[in-house]
Amino acid sequence: MSALRQKLSGGTRTSIGSADQVIQALLKSPSGLAEIYDLFFDQDSVVAMRASYVAMRVAEQSPESVAPFAKDLIKNLAKYTQQEVRWHVPQLFTHIELTKAQRQKAYEVFMDWAETDKSKIVGYYCLQTAADFAELDQSLLQDFIPRLRKANKTGAKSIQNRCKKIAKQLEIAL
């Protein structure tokens, strides 16, 4: 077991364990980031969740850290099935320069997750990232608005609150 994987293992999926230590180490020396991104697929769901959390937190403080992994993130989008990984992946995409085709692909996946995943947290982050994409692309915006309105009508309270903030951001009426 690698040292990084060992630091991210143990406990429950609702705890971060030693993730903060890993984040601080990677901010000083990002050489372990490739392993972190590989751990998104770890068989241990705790390790996978924490790895995606670590990547997201590193990206918040060092947005350029995502760029080397952009192609793999895009290629693997459909393979991310664990809900906790799906919490963090959309947040990573806010730090990536995408082509129109890449943005379209990511948008479709995130909207699918927002509309079908049982996790309200997945829906929350996917809707926000999809809104950010729609803000940049008129064709996505035209697709997004009715879907946002539907999510606002049928979604949980947290989703409805996010929809209201997104509507304000996009200057549209729900």
C-alpha cells in the first residue's frame, strides 16, 4: 500500500481522516497528485472519496494543479460512479480550460448526474458547474434553463436553494 493511499484509508466516508495532511503536503510538492487522481477509482470507497476531496481542495488553492489531469478527467467522466467522487469532480472542472466540445460533454454528464443521482450533494454541485458552463455557451443555456426550472419545482430544499442562486447568477426567472 502506498503512503498516500495509507494516509487516506480508514474510518468512514463521512470523515476526512488525514486528508488535510495530504493536502498540505501536495500544496508544497504536487508530485503525488497523479496517484491522488488514480485513487478516484480505488476499491475502498473511503480512499476514493478522500482522494477526490484532496484533489478538489488542492485545486481550490492551486487551480493550475488540475490542468495535467484534465484529459483523464474528461475521458473518465462516465466512469465516476461513486457519489462522493461525484461531489468533487464537478468542482474540479471549474478549474479547467475546456473546448466547446469538452464543455458540452461535461455539461451532459453533469446534468445527467444532477437529474438521476440520489445524492442531493451531487445534484447541487453538478447544477452549479452546469450553470457556469451554460453562462459561457448560449446553446447550453437554452438547454439548461428549462432543466433548472424543473429541478427547482421537483428538487429537495437544498436543490431549490441552489436553483434560486443560479437563476440570480444567470439573471433568469424561475
